[in-house]
Amino acid sequence: MAAKDMQSGKSLREPPYSVDYEQALLAACMLEGGQDSLSKCIDMKLTPSSFYIPAHAEIFKACLALYKAGSPVNVLTVGEQLRVTGKLERIGNYAYLNQVTDRIETTAHLSFYAKKVKELEIARNLVRFFMTGLEDAYKGIEDIDQFLETVESRVLEINQGRVEESAVAFDIPLEKAMTTVQKLLANRGDISGISSGFCDLDKLTSGFHPAEMIVLAARPSMGKTALALNIAESVVLGKTPVPTLFFSLEMSAEQLAMRMVCSHGRVDMGKLRDGFLDKSQHKRLVSVSEELKSAPFWIDESSNLTILELRAKARRVHNQHPLGLIIIDYLQLLAGTDSKAPREQQIAEISRGVKGLAKELNVPVLVLSQLNRDSEKERRQPRLSDLRESGSIEQDADLVLLLSKRFNEDGTEEFEGNTISRDLIVAKQRNGPVGIVPLLYTKPYTRFENYTREKEEPL
């Protein structure tokens, strides 16, 4: 039976495929001898299911079996392998194998044929998936959010099967590394990532870098959200504004906007609530709001999000407005996909999901987290082991920042008027040193500043 006759029942509209490209790829494998050509096919994630014609899938399966056994791959050996497995007659005997190898004269274009076969496989997978989704949509969808997340996740999964170079000659990354070295030497003292707005922190970390998961953890009422907003403010209003998405699972977007305006304008929120602001402060708020209005900043105030829903939302915003930073406030308010699973297992899934989001979108993700009570009970600075509910947070994070009180020698908290001293402990840094960054927190403004001995008057 000829190969073209082995196609399963034809529909009115066939999925995309090419007999010519499939035959050319198989011919290249058999003419070259198999070892090098099949190594390239495997590296390009080709499998027997990548071939639409059943006969071609069987031939490729035979080629792979010979490759794994270390045997030569040619018309004779492939034919024998097919005979042993009882498939030779079904693909059209040696006559069809010879017909396939006659399609090309050189193996020079094997990579091109492989890429085309892979692209057509991806196109078929998309057609198959969306046809199924269309049927489901017609039947009725009970949970639209879960349906959309499934669609996005499946498309991403299919996309990850695209042809990509997994291994490169060392001279390529070496050249890139040396280019980075030259930039660092030429810009000595400059940071290589996104500036946090806090100079001592930037000196330790060189800024926040793409694909990093950054954890900012503290006990309640220590100022986690305020510090995250101060970082966001610095990022979106910098010399080169960085588009930022802020997930607020606890506070409304309006509350965050109020905090940010008052913090940036150095206006006492307590006085504002009571309505006691003079004209100069009111003008300052108006001026600050105009400045922030054009900032590339988005707030998602959804509550009860699962990590899958959060990733889907981030992906959509990123597709419309390529992001440079994502902030999540805070990790323990996210839900796992299985509400019946133990909480520690859910937190581990959420932590992996946050790290996956950072890698997928290639942006730093700053996620806020809570600490347990141990450091408070023992009146000491927090440690990595104080991260609440799961050690997986510590494992997944590239950078862990612990916000702590600063104490005097007599054990009392260090403060002066409305300004409180805080320690930002760099407890873990995968690619750099650890240490302590002193900060000043002005509570009426909900604002952190770089630490100085001589307190400056507010603007």
C-alpha cells in the first residue's frame, strides 16, 4: 500500500502537512547515515508523531531505533528494521523507501526540512486544540476563567515545542559575557539591573534582574507594601521608566493610589483624612498626581486569585504592554489550584508558579511574603527559616529581603519623632553577597528613604 493511501479518513478540510517535506527529511536521514542527522532531529524535538503520514511516522520510528542501537541508518537497515516489526509491507516495501530517498540529492538542507516538519506539527496541534475548544464552547462553559487559563496554558505548552537551539558553541556565550564585562568596566559603579531606588541595596544587588524571583518578607505592619510601592514609584518614574504591574490582593487600587500620591508628595495621610491640609500641600498632591498619571503603571486589585489566574493576567498585560517588573502583594493571599491540598503544598506550588512567571516573561518578580512569629518572640532579627509556611519559597527565590526593626543597645526600637529605623536584610542572593541595608521609614508618609544620620527636612 502506498504511503499516501495510509492517511486516515479525510475530512472536508485537512490539517496542514506536507508530503514533500516529510519525505525530504526522511531521505536526508537515510542518505547521511543517521547518526548526525537524527541527533539534529532529536535536538529539534521531532518525534514519530511529528509526521502526518502514518508510513512516514513508522519510517522515522525505525530510524530512531537504529540510532539508539548505534547502527547505520540507510534504506537496507531501515527496511530490515521495518520487516522485523512487521511494518515493511504496510509502508510500501523497499520500493517506497527507494522512492523517498530519490526525492533529494544532498543532505545539506536537513535542518530546513526538519524545521518545516516541526512547524507543520505545531500548526496541526493548534488546529486540533482549538477545534476541541470550539466544541467545548458550543456545549457551554461552567468556569470561564479556568477555560481561558487552560487555553493559554495549552498554547504556551504547544509553543514550547517549537524548534530552538538548546546547545551553542562556547564562543557565542563567551563573546556576550565579554561584552558585558566591557560595559561593566566602562560604567564602573552603575548597576546592571533595574534600580530599586535605594542606593545601598543597589550596591549589594546591582539592581533587580530579568527572570529573578525576589522575596520581600516581614511581619505584619512593618511596611512591606509601603516599601514595594516606593520601589514601584522609583521604577516607573525613573530616567528610563520601566513598565510595572502591581497585583494587590489585599488593598484596593484606590487605596494604593492614595498611598502612592501621599508618599511621593510627602503628605501626611492622617491629616489628609481629617481634611487638614494647607494650600501648598494640596497643590503638591495635584502636581504629583499629574506626574503619576502618565507613569507606565498598572494595578490589578483582584482578590482570591489562584497562581494560574495570576499568571494568565500577567501574560495578557505583558502581551499588550511589555513589562519590566511585576510586584505581588502578597504570596500567602494567593490560592493553589487544589484547595483541598495541604497549605504547605499549595504554597510550594504558588512559589514555583511565581518563579515560572519570572522565567516565562523574563522579568524580575517581586513577591511580598509574611514571616512567622519566632523572631518577634525571641526579639531578634529574622532569618530565612522564618519564612512562613514553606521552605520552597527560600529554595525558589533568587533574592530574599527581610524587613526588620532596628534596635538600640538597650533593646528598644530605634526612632526619632515620626521617623523609624529599619533594617533590610539581604538574607539570600544567588549571584551576590548578603548583608544589611539600613533604611528610614517615615510613617505619616508611608515612605522609606535611604539611611542618613542627619535627617533631611521633607520637601
